[in-house]
Amino acid sequence: MIFNRITRACSLLAMLLAAGAASGQAAQGTAELELVPHPDLGQLKPEVRELLQPAVEYFTQQRATLEGRALGLAYGRMGINYLAHEQQEAAGACFRNAAILDPENPRWPYLVAVHYEETGFLDKAVDSYRASLILGKTYLPGYIRLGRVLLELNRLPEAEAAFQVVLNVDPDDAAALAGLGQVAFGRDEFDKAAGLFERALQEDPEASSLHYRLGLTYRALGQADKARAELDQAGERIPATDDPLLAFVRGHTRGAAHYLDAAAEAEAAGNSPVAIKLYEIATSIEPSNVDALLRLAELQGAAGEMDEAFMNFGRVLAIEPANARANYFVGTELERRGQETEARAYYEKALETEPQLVEPRMLLANGLMRSGEYELAGEHYAQVAHQLPGSVDVMYLLGMAWLAAGECQWANPVLLRAAGMAPADRQIMTALTRAYSTCPEATPEERGKALAAARALYDVQPDMDTSETLAMASAANGEFEEAVDAQAQAIFEALKNGAEDRLTWLQENMQRYQAQQPATAPWSAGAEVYRPEALVPGPGR
Amino acid sequence: MPDVICSASRRPTAAAGRCAAFVLLGLGFRSACGGDIFVDEASSTGLSFEHFNGMSGELYFPEMMGSGVALFDFDNDGDLDVYLVQGQMLGGKPVSAATIAPRYPTPLTDRLYRNDLADGELRFTDVTERSGIRAPGYGMGVAAGDYDNDGHVDLYVTNYQSNQLWRNRGDGTFEDVTARAGVDDPRWSVSASWVDYDRDGWLDLYVGNYFRHSIETDRRVCRMAKQARDYCGPLKGAGDPDSLFRNRGDGTFEDVSESSGIHKAYGGALGVVAADFNGDRWPDIYVANDGVANQLWMNQKNGQFLNEALLAGAAVNKDGMAEASMGLDAGDFDGDGDEDLFMTHLRQETNTLYVNDGQGWFEDESVVMGLANPSFSYTGFGTAWIDYDNDGWLDLLAVNGAVRKLPALVELDDPYPLHQTDQLFRNLGDGSYREVTGSAGSAFGVSLVSRGAAFGDLDQDGDPDVVVSNNAGPARVLLNEVGSRAGWIGLRLLTADGRRDAYGARVEVELERPLWRRVRADGSYASSNDPRVLVGLGTESGRPVTVRVIWPDGSEERFKGLSAGRYHELRQGGAR
């Protein structure tokens, strides 16, 4: 059973995530995947082994259950860990597999390119950088790296084009200026090269290697003194390029604990975006850290990054299928996506683990209401009401559930209590009035109070609902003439407002009133009032 | 096409014999030997040297750095003899503690092999014992040169600690004159160069010192990404300055390291080459340093040197990065009449080619020349510009071997996971190189921890051969099988008294495309090369040639009517 649920969850997540990608290509089959030459962990330095082991174990476990893009992500995460610890062969294989399984994700060809670059396969690095930049056209550090590799290959026109892309976006980018300077130098355009190197140095004065280039350029221009002055300042620091993806990879060389502490600090400082990044690194290093994954997912959810949150809660469920918080969140996300039945299953799963949780029970009850399972919904609302005795909303919904279930004798005291808690609440007052007016067990006194309340409601706001309520209460008290008049007005308002779907119900009651009979139910079966609103897609969607 | 290579061989070498056998048997000739440019003939020629590095599991830094080899004619019989530098135990451990037992009886010493070439057949005889050479130091490198102008080539041996100067008595024996000559250097020396820097007619000595290091105090434990321990690299900031000894001409030397300015720069020298880089006819000195900016000591003609490497563009690569330079060579690879520089580097750097503009200013053109990418995965050591196919263009050979354990070999539980294959690059004559290792023959498929390499015509057939010294491995004699197919001319340039090779002399072979070569023994890594000039004539091989010589003292001379296909001795002042 558990396995089925895991499988179903994973499959569902994979399906949803794949659907979320703007993919025109189907993920390719696993037959094309290459065998990853995992290093023997026993031979690694203890500190490296300690960092890699959780990732490898997690990956090994995931490898058997995942497929498609989700498996691609798992390969990618494993590759990042390997790359961070200089296990190039294994990293390369992981990234190539990730790129096959998750073909629309630009980070995999990018990291394949980095792997090729670091192992000296520069032509392949160029191809992979290009593949990455086709998928992620706006990732500027990629153009810088591509340009530098092209310079290494002496492919000056292509390098120039790569650097120019960056300068089109940021005309002051020191790395791109320096790259163009090298292109100019390579073409013996020394005046131009000098200008570009000078500008690059202006933008990034700490890039001491530019003094060397500038020195050689001055030398080529015959300005030996200037050349010497520059060369004396030469160092090895190249112009800085902010490359978030590689920073993320490099982050894996430190333990997860470091990033968890930093993430907690960021959260405490109210800096959620930074906290999210730090949790991402931590959970990439230690993929089975459920607490970190949960926190990450929750922060992502709160930030509107629903797809990411959904995926990370999915990762939690793959580790702990019964995790209540994850089941709850996945339920909410499925509900937002309109998959009510599946959502309810996740709420139930959450409640199996943590029955005291209010939110999943409320959402479950709401879902049951929408699916017409009123009695069961009522039981859940009742439990919540027990936990939250001061909640008017819960009391109201409980009352409505019993009304919908035809159990007005249980609904009436609940609604009466709700009305007592919120005397001015028109919605509660309407429900109570109609309940008293239609419930066979209502006393004459209750029916009289209902008529008084209905008249008061109508006086304040004479509309379709208050007219219908007044008609219902009048009929319950034998005032059929008033009931017919009020019902006629209700029908008129319905026609005027285009609420044709209400007409049948209104006319049935009209016939009852005309036949000197009271209404038998406060609302029609399945009326909108029995359907609490479902969650709507969040801002990140 | 297939059988040309073997049939062109004029001597009945083992390789030729094998080829003949294949032909007779009707076997696939090309696959057997048709593609071999070089063939390893170490065992068939009797040069069965095995380097002992004394490793005992402690991973002492010096044990994987040696060692070198010298090609020199110690007995003046006209062919090249071989001197191979040997290691020892380190850290006071007994030989019994060695991971790989030495194949020689203790005490271990460097070994001298006499070349008994006869009728084209190459044969080496170990004459170490009778030569009197007892080299008990932990050997690194060797530089051959006739320091006392007596017509017999002497040897300066660099060691992990004290160096030795072996004077060639001329009777087949050597004597240790280190103390008398005053050229001991107790530091860790690797490469040295004999150069007459003051042009007084006596060879002076430049000694490249590596890093301050002590087995006793270097307690670092380095590890690869794997758990396994790994060799440590040089300590940052521990570079030693080099030494310059001026030859007084009386058998003694004066240490002029301070007064000459050499001590003004610290390095980590592994390769040294002397040449006139700015065309002023005074020898300059280029030093390849490990991980530290290289030095270009420009001769100020007054006994002093100035390090101009940075302005010259030869201190660091084109990215402004200091590289781990190991072996090197200077030569005119592009035929423009000046000395360019090539040096080997650490894995994941690239080998680097600095092109001279004629005035001693260089540009790193490694990428353009096609030399960067193919070297990325290798750690290069010994190297030289040689014209292996005698087409008139200087090719490159680099011998390789890592200094940090190679993960792929560790995975295979390799007991000494540093070995790599060597590489050969052909000068295409259009300003670029192409790696031709794949077609260089099975000798280039052998993976060893190569360090020193000395280049010279061992079998006197007019093409350059190579002796490679492999750390904790067998020395290899790579005989060139293809060069003798093309035209060539060999020149031995001698000083006016006819006794000594005129180190530093430059030769212009006056062809339609002039070819410039230099008399040199230095360069490569810890090794000493054949000082003779061997020039491939390519298509211009039929007629006699004229050569112009710029002698070490700056004077010029032209020698006319030199026939191709043989060696000539050219004595300064001897032109007719």
C-alpha cells in the first residue's frame, strides 16, 4: 500500500512537472543513458566521503523509483555533488544523463560544458555551452564562459559574438570587455585592445590579470614604459563573473550543516530568497534531510514558487511517504490544480499521521462538501470544531454540512451557536432562519424567531436571497400570502440577475406556498452554499 | 609505401629484423611496424637501466621528480655515450624498505653506458665501474660540458642535495672535482646549463635550484580527492634562487650569483636554457620555474643579468598566470631567425609556446599553434625541438608523467599511478603543429613516469633519437626510423682550438628558406643533449650547402660546399 502510494506520488509528480515544462520533446528513454562510473566511496577522503555519501545513497534509492524528468533531476543533483568534489568522470556521466531525461533544462548542458572544459575537451565544451544557451538564452555567465573557451580555441569571430551578447545587455561588463580585448589583441588591433582592457579595468579594478594584458598591449604599441608600469601590477585575478549555477556547485564542497545554519540565519533576518538558495544547496548536499526539504518547500510555497515547492514536497514524500506536512502541501497544490479526488487522498494521508492537524482536515471537509459527501464532511468539521471551539467559520460550515446532509436537528443548535458568536453575520443568520423554517423538529417559537429575522434581513437588503428566506419563514409560520409575494419577488430578482439555475427550485417552493405548504429544505440539493470554495492557483503560477 | 621505412633503415636493428620477418611471413606490415616513427631499442642495444626512486610509501616529494640523462661523447670516439642519473633511498631508510627493489647492487650510483656503435649497429656497454664514477647523491639531473677545455667532456650532476662535478680525465675515467672547483650547491638542484656568459672562452655554469625542502621537516600529508595519500607539491614561497658560477679558467669557479644579479629573483627552477634571445650575440638565460613566474635573464654584457621575463612576455602565460614549467627548449621553430621558447607544464595547464619577435619579446601562441589543447591532460617534462622527419621544420617531442596521482590509475590499484604516454607534435610548416602521437609507433603507447629526455643522433644515421629516463622505470632508447629517409647534414661546431663544442654558436644553413639552429646541450628536463647540430634539409637535400656561423664570441664565419648526408666538424676560424 505504501509502495503504491509512493509510486503514485512520484509518478504524479513527474507527470505534473513534465507537463509544467514547455517541452516539445519527449524525454528520451533510459536505454540511452550511460552507466555512471561511481567512485568507490571507501577510497575517498573522509571529509569528502562524508559529504558525498548521503547524496549517493539518496541517488541510488531514487534511481530505482523515478523516471523521466524527475530521474533527470536526480542525476543532475548527483552530478553536481560529483563535480563539486572533482569526480569528473562520474559528474560528466550524470550530467549527460540528466540532459537526456530533462532535455529542456539548460543547467545540464551547461554543467556538461563545464565538465568538458575542466577536462580539456574544449570543442565539446563549446557545443554544450551552445546547447545550454539555446535553452537559457539569458544566462549571461554562459556567454562569458563560452567566449573564453572559444578564445582558447582561437575561434575569434565566435568568441567576439559571445562576448558581444553580454555587452548588449550590460555594456560595462568587465569580463566581456576583457574578452573582446583579447579578440582585438589576437587580431593585432592593439589600440582597440588597449581601450577595451582599460575599460575593463575601470569596471573591475581588482582584476589584476588585466594589467598583464594591458601591459602586453602597450608593449605591442611600442609604449614600453607604460607596459612596464602595467606589468608591475599584474596579478592572476581575472574579471569577476557572477555565475549563480557554478556558485551553487561550489557550495557543495562545504557540509550541509554550514548552509542550514546560514539558511536559518537568513530566515531569521527575514530574507527568504537567500534562505531558499541556502536550503537548496543544503538539500542538494544532503538530499535526504527531510526537515531542510520541508523548510525549503514551505518557503518556496510562501514565495509563490509553487512548482519548486511541489517538487520538494514530493522529494520529502519519496523519503517519508507519511510525512503530514508534505502530504498536506501536495494536497493543497493538487487542489489548486483542480485534482480534488487526489488532493483529498493526500489530506487523508496527512491526517493518518497527524490527526490533530486542522488545516488538512478543514480542506478535506471542504472537498467532501464539494463532492456531496456531507455527512462525512460534517464529521470532519465536528472534529475541527472540537479543536477550535471559538471558530465561527467552522461552526457555520459544520451547520451547513448537517443541513446538506438533511440532519437539521443537528444543524440547528450548531448554527444557533454560530449566530450567538457572530450575531451580525448575515450569512449565519440566513442559514439559521432557513433551518428553523424548514426543519420539522423546529418549535413554533423557533419558527417565529425565524420570521422576525427574515423580515429584518429583508428590510436591510431586499434581494433574491432575503426574499426567498422571507418567503420560507412566512410559509413556515402559515403566512402563505406573504410567502407567495416574497417568493414572487425572489423569482423576479432571479430573472433580473440571470440566475436561471435557481428558478426551478424557486418555482417548486412557490407551488408549495401556493398550495399552503411550507418549504421542506433550506436550499436545493447541491446548492452553491454547500460548496465551500476550493483553493485557487497561487501567485507563482 | 608500407615497407619503405624499414627498408630505408641502413642498419640491421632489431626493429628492422622484425619488419623483415613480417614481410617474409607475409603478415600485415603496416600494423606491425609500418607506422612507427620511433622504436624502443633499449633492451636490444644493451641499455638496460632501471631507475630507482627509493619510494617506500612515505611519498617523499623528491622521489617522483627525478631524473635526467645525458648524451655526450665521453671517449671521443665520435658517437654518443649515455649517462643516466640514479636515485637512492630517502629519509634514512634501508634499501630493504623500498617498494620496488633496485636492480643494481648497493651502493647505488649513476650509470655510464659506452656506445660501441659499429657498422651501424648500436650497442651499449655499462662502464660505470671502470669509469670511477661514484655518485652517491640522490640524483636529479646532469649537464655535460668541457669546462677545462681539455677536449674531454665533463659532467655536472645535480642532486637533491650536494651536486658533483665529474672531470673527464680523457682515459675513460672521471674524478670528482666538486670541492676543488667550488661548484658544489647543497640545495635541491635539477637542471644546469654550461654557458660562456662572459665570452671569455671558458664555460661557466648556471645551476637551477628548485625549492627549499627537507625530508625531515616536510611533514605535510597531502591527499588527492580520494582518500589515498598523494605527493605534495612545492611549498609556496620556498623557491630557491639559482646559482651562477664563473669559470676562472684554472679549474676553479667563482660564485657570482650575487654580483651577477641572479640572486635577485627566486624561482623553483626545473628547466634551464641559454640562448641569445634578443639577437645581441650575448647569451641570455631562460629559467622554467615550477608554479612561479619564469625568468629571462638578459645578459647586460658586463657580467650582470637583468630579469626581463615579464616585459618580454615570457614570465607567465597569455592569461597572466604563472605555470608549473618543467622542461623546455629554445629554437627557431618558425624559421624567422630568432630563438623561440617551448615548455612543458602540469596537467590541466597546457604546454606553452612563446614566439619571439626577434628583439626578445615573446607572445604566448600555444593555442594558435595547436599545442595547447592536446597537452591539457598531460604533465610534461623532458622536451625538445627536433626535426624528426628532417623536413626542415622543427617538431616537438614531450615526455610525460604526472606528479599527482591520476584518479583513473588509482581506481585500477596501480602501484605508481603517475604514468602517462609521451607525445609527438609535427610542425606543419604553416605556423601550426599537429599531434602525431597516434602514428608515432607503439613506443608511444607505453605509459611510464617519464622525466628526463636527451636528444641526439645515437646511431649516426642523420636523424634525432631520444633517450628517456623514467622515474622508477626503465630507460628507453627511442630510435628514429624515418628521419634518415630525408636529406640532412650534421655539424659539430668547435672552438678555435678544436677541443670543445662551441656551446651557443648559431648556425644558419643558407637554403632558399634559411634554417637556424644552435649548438646546445642544455634544455629539456634535467638532461643534456647531443651538442651537434643536425639539420634536416627536406627537399633541398641533393646539393652541397653553405652555412653561416655566429660564434659565441659574436664573430661570423661562412663555410661553403658542405655535402649533405654526413657530419662535418667546423672549427672557429677554419673556414676556407
